[in-house]
Amino acid sequence: MRHKPRYPLSISLLHWLLAVALIGNLVIGWLLDDHEELIALHKSIGIAILGLALIRIANRLRMRRRLPPSINVAGSPSYFAEKAVHYLLLVLMLAIPMLGWLKTNAAGHVASCFGVFSLPTLVPKSHELSQLFGELHALTAYGLATLMGLHVLAAVAHWLMNSENVLPRISPLPGRLRPKVSTRN
């Protein structure tokens, strides 16, 4: 029995850790209007996401020769959509925390990570900049949520339309969850 190639464990772990952190922080971000006491947690998770995203990019570059090939046909529209969504997800994982950091600084505050350390101040206090960075932060967060939804829908589409369960390729769990090889020709 031949198994489809899997992502290396470090890639899988960072993928799922970031997925949980991103979803959690999106939910917390949407709750902030009614629960301002969550702002320190939201900022701390955002800083952690920025750090994890940088680690993920460095790890992906380090592991690039061990990554399984796309299941989409190279040059096809689905292949280009896959690559575009993955690229944009990475860009937004960096941009959203950066915009939050800038918004925090422009509001006259430091960005603290769980009270353990604070990031340096990048911009001076400015109400106008705080508003701008806040709006961009929120807008890009909605974009991230949309792309994450498309990412999940693509996995479901592969499963329903092509009988390809792609989830085991990125699962950090043992091989018993690997997809069965199709006997179709």
C-alpha cells in the first residue's frame, strides 16, 4: 500500500498551532467591543502569532525540499488558487499583528506579550495613525477569516468532489489516519 506524501512534523505542528491561535484571536478580536478586558490577551496572542509566523516561514524555507508536491495539477487554475491563498495567508499572518502593533503604538501604548516583554515603539502617538492602523488591522483580519474559510472549503471540496482526503497530509498524528489509496485507474 502506497501512502500519499505527508508534510514534515514541524510543518504540521506549526500549521495547527497557528490555526488555533489565529481562530482564537479572530474570535477574541470580534468580542473586544463588548469585552475590553480581553485586549491584553488579544495583543499577546497577536505577538505570539507574529513570532510563530516568522518561525513558520523560516522552517518552510528550511524544509522546502521535504515538502510534498501539490495535489493540484501544476499550471491549473486550482494550483494557482492554492498557491495564491497560501501566500496571502502567510502575508496576512505577518501584516495583521504588525498593524495591531502599529495601532497600539499610535494610540500611545506599548505592545506587551503576556507581561513578559514589550515590543519597541515603532511610531509616535497619533490619533489619526491609530485610527488608520486600526481600520487596516480590522479589514485585513476580515480578509484573513475569508481566506481561512476558502482554505477549509478547498480541503472539503477535494474530499467531496475528488475523493481526496488531504487532511492526513498535514496532520501531525500518526500514520493510522493516512488516506486510503484509490484503486481507480
